Amino acid sequence: MNTAHSAPAWQEAVFRTLKKGDVAQVAYVPDAGHSYAIRQAEQDPAIHNVVLTTEEEGVAVVAGAWLGGQRAVLLMQSSGVGNCVNMFSLLSNCRFPFLTLVTMRGEYAEFNPWQSPMGRGTQAALELMGITVLRADEPDEVENAVAAGLESAFDAGEQVAVLLGQKLIGRKKWVRDS
């Protein structure tokens, strides 16, 4: 059940897994798909929240957190991946561990045609930049995918993106003002 005070189990699993993985910083551009994790991080005194004006700033935040001895994650929507491509070179050149959780748009029942091109190109763009891509399309896949991403990033020093499929978020509807 999803009430005003609860979230889908997969969203709870995302935050629970980040906490277990000792993530101390969360960088994000506000996004409905990440809203539960963002709210929980804001309420957790052990997590420093960084609200971004654009997603590529998050690549630098995550790298800087690592240099400062902390684990950080970048939360973004698939449309933000295109904004980060140039900054991804920082990760490969400096071999920074990196984890981003990407809520997908432009897939299942998308109402906004502007989301579709980047939605189709997200995985390829990440892979072209040397980032390993994991994906969860079903609620029971989320916790394992996020945990695997954490291990690959922070234990093996890899650059990893976990794509959270649009079916998880559900159908969005265009709402017009009257």
C-alpha cells in the first residue's frame, strides 16, 4: 500500500541499502522517483544532503566526498545523464569510485515526448563513458541491484549506474491547469 506516510517497498529498499552501505552524502536534483530517499536523507543527521542546480555538479560532489573519506551517491533522472557526459571523464581519468541511481523516463507509458530520446540513450551514454550499468525493473530487483552497485563502486573502485526502470515509478499523467 502507498499512503501519504509510506512509500513503495522498492523506494524504502533504496534508502535502507544506502544506509547499510555507509553512504554519508546524497547529491540530487529533486525528482519524484527519488522523493522517498531524498526525504529520508534530509531527516537523517548522519547524511549530508546536497541539492544541485544541475546533475553534473553531482559528479564532482561524489568525487569530492571520496577524497574527503566519505561515500556519496548521485540521485538523478535519466534526462540528467546527458548533462553529465563531459564530467564523467573526471571519473575515468582520476579513477574515482562512483555510484549513481537513475530513475528512468522515456520508457513505459511516457507522456512527455521530450523525455524519450534521452531515455532511449541513457544506458548507451553511460556505457560509452565506461560506467557499468545495472538495472532494476521489478520491485524485488531493486535492493540487490543497489547493493551490488555499492559494492562495485566502493569496494572495487568502479563507476556504476543503477537504472531504476520507469515501470517502478508508474505511469505519469500530464496535468493541465484549468
